[in-house]
Amino acid sequence: MMRRYILLSGGIGSGKSSVAQLLNSRGIHTIDADTVGHDVLLPTGEAYAQVTVTWPSVVADGRIDRARLAAIVFDDPAALHCLESISHPAIRRRIMRLVAASDAPIVAVEVPLISDFLPGSWMRVVVDASDDVRRRRLRARGMKERDIDLRMMAQPSRAEWLESADWVVNNDGDPDALQAEVAEFIDHLSD
């Protein structure tokens, strides 16, 4: 069987992580770019030194306080672009090492981006949920409205996500509906 690569994306609160867990439970190796992004910001991470030099105020007890960093970059598009220019190359390299080390026939990488973040031929699967559903989920996680607005504005619109998709997993429903959506996608992969 030829190895397949899936780029699992969608806006914040769409349910990418839930879909990734379902894929993983069905034998698809999943990698979370956000987790890798946290790792590159650790004191041993590839982006730590440059981030701490660029924003020294985000360092607390020798570590990057991600909440402080988020407060800066999600309120300033230029600062967000700067952080991405520092962290994204390190995240890409680490993800590609994880993909290369995997022996799974299908590898999915969960990313909050549309762009060609990873090299090669990746099937783009977008997890979709209405903005109202996404906002409700984010409020349930404890996010404040202003933070929700800033994060959603920093990401592509729902229409842009959908336009980028090779396959769409609808996640406006309940967990059973999501499981059915994922099962349909896995059946599609088997065709």
C-alpha cells in the first residue's frame, strides 16, 4: 500500500483534535502541530532563544509564558508574523522528522493553517463547524470573547477553509455524527 499523507486543518474550535483522536483510534498516526509548536518554545527547543530575545517580557522562571506571548502576538499582526517566521521553520523540521520516523501507512498532521506548511503531496482535510458552534466551544473552554475574536480574525475565514479542502469533515453535530463523518472519510481512503 502506498503511504498517504493527510493535512488535517480547520479553524480554532472546529474540532480538529477530536477528529485526530478518532483517526488515531483507527490506526492512523496523528501528529499535532500545536504540541510540536509548544515543544520548540521549551528552553531546549529550536525557537526558544530567538523568541526570548525578541520578546524578553514573555520569559518567566526561565520559560516562555505562552499566555503572555499570545497576548502580544494575537493583538499585533506584525508580531504574529514575526513569531511565525521564527517558529514555523522549526515546527516544520520537527514534524518532518516525526513523519519520516513513522512506519504507519497513513500519517495525519493536525495544523491550524491552510498554507503549504509541509512539503510534498498532502490530502487536505478540513474540519468544519459554523462560527457559532466554534464560539460556543471556545467559551466552554474558558476563552474570553476578545481572545476568541482575535484568534478567529488571525485565521482564514470559514469560506477560505472550505475552498482549500480536498475533503470536509462536518463537525456541527454531536459526537455520534462526528464518528459517522470520520468513518465515511476512512471508507473514502480505502477506495
